[in-house]
Amino acid sequence: MIATYGGKRWGIPKGHVRRGESAELAAIREVAEETGLRGQVLRHLATIEYWFRAGSLRVHKYVDLFLLTYEYGTLTPQVSEVDDARWFPVEEAITLASFRRERDVLMQVQQLWKEQKFV
């Protein structure tokens, strides 16, 4: 998970899909940029949507979330965007997640883990 807002907000790495990039490749890239970790997509988990403010603008955002498997890398927070990056047991990640929709997705991962349904 990554922390933002001075370490007060914990969440799942996410970001923008670049022109010509698939959502899956964007997920792999964003996780690597924000955490220093490389992985491969196992499956799509959910598409969440929310509103946020960028200055005086309200922005409506859709985010595809994917389950990735760790391949390699050292956990290193991206200095320009992330205050911290850490591994957590899924139970703890659920309680730390700052947003309900992300908690829901983490609970989905927890259930997939219990059922051994990763792909």
C-alpha cells in the first residue's frame, strides 16, 4: 500500500493510463513507479469511480484495479508522489485503507486468497 497526504491516507497504487497503453500495463507501471516493485497482472478486480477536486475543477475518475503478483524489486516510495510504501497483511490493509471502495477490493482479494482463486 502507499501513503499520501503526509502519511495520513493509505491506499492502493493507481494512476493514469498513457496514450497507447493498456490498463493492465498502466497498473504494472504505476505500481513500479510508486513502490519500486515489479509484478504481473493476475486478474482484473474492479472498476471504481469517484470525484475529486483539482483546484477549482471537479474531476470524475474511473480506476481499473488489478491483482498483481510480485516478481522483483525493493520497496521504495516514489519521492515525488508517495510518502510511504509498505507491505501489510491483507487484514491490516483492509483496516488501513482510507476509502471504502478500496477496502471492498481488498476484501475481495482476501476472499480470493481464501478460495485460492487468483486467475
